[in-house]
Amino acid sequence: MSNADTITDALRHDILKGRFEPGDRLLEVSLAEQYSVGRAAIRSALVELTSEGLVVREANRGATVRRISIREAIQITEARSVLESLIAAQAARHATAADHADLQQIIADMEAATNSVQGHAYSELNAVLHRRLREMSGHEVASQLVANLRDRAAHHQYRLALMPGRSGESLGEHRAIVQAVVARDEDAAAQAMHDHLSSVIEVLSRWGDTQG
């Protein structure tokens, strides 16, 4: 892996984890110092993250962490619904017994995080569950597209996980997905994923109404 790839991964990680908030300026000189690399590596990373939709570069202002509107977050989730319903169905077809045990353990961990009101932990486990489903599906194209879409709306996803009562609703939705995958019911898995992401869209829409 090249140095530029390593820095791109590190900067992407820090943006997704909230070290850099939407709207924050990403100054090449400052970033080069923080990551102990040359400005060329930072510039390359910013170009790549711009193509992924995480960063926006503007004349006379430089690079900033891209702000995602509620409207765009909804559209991203609509696109994810189509792709992740396919992924859930494929996971139901291809997942092994070991995969089933892994999914059930993640659900147990999510339940524990919900009961202890650990919003940060629940958000992390949410991401892990969706990633494992992508891996189990074996559908590389859909998985790559979904990973990019999730990254672009990561800030909204994290905030949703911290909303009062949302983790409990989300837990039931994810449990239904896992139950269908374990039962190897492809149609039920796809429907459960569709229902889950429809719920996310509904919450985003209500949130957008309050912001408006």
C-alpha cells in the first residue's frame, strides 16, 4: 500500500469518526503536520475523498468536510434500500452456520448496548452488522456502492443512533433481518432490510421537518 493510500484511509477514518465535522476546513499544511507526511500525499488524499463525496474543494476556499443535507441523506438511504435489500437476500443464500452465529452475537451485543444506553457502541455495532452482511452476500459491486453511500451519510447515521428511543426501534428491525438470513429466507431478508431503511427514511423526514 502506498503512503498516499495510507493517508487517505487515515483521513477518511477521522472524518467518519467525527474528528473533522461537516464544514471543517482541511488545510494541507496543517494536515501534513498532523499526519507527518508531505503535502503531496495530503493533496492526493483530498482528491480521492472528494471523488467519494466526503470532501468538497472550492476555489479560494480550499477543501472542507462536505455537508450532507437531510434531503440528500434521504436520497442516499433510498438508493441504499435497493442495494442492501439485494445484499440481504444474497446473504440469506450464501451465509454459513458460522456466519449465522456471528450475526446472532452482534444482535446480542446491540441489545446489550441498547439496554445500557451506549449510543456510541450501538452505532458502531450497527455499522459492523451491515458490513458483515455485505461480506456474506458475496456481491462485490453492490457492497462497494453501499459502503460509499454509507460513508457519505455517516454523520447523519451517527446522530440518528443517539436519538432517544431510536436504538430500540432499530434493534427490532435488525433482529428481523438476521432472523430471515438465518432462516435462509431470501425474500423475507430483502423485505426486512427494505422495512428497516424505510424506517430510517421516515425518521430523517421527521427530523428534516423539525429542522425546517
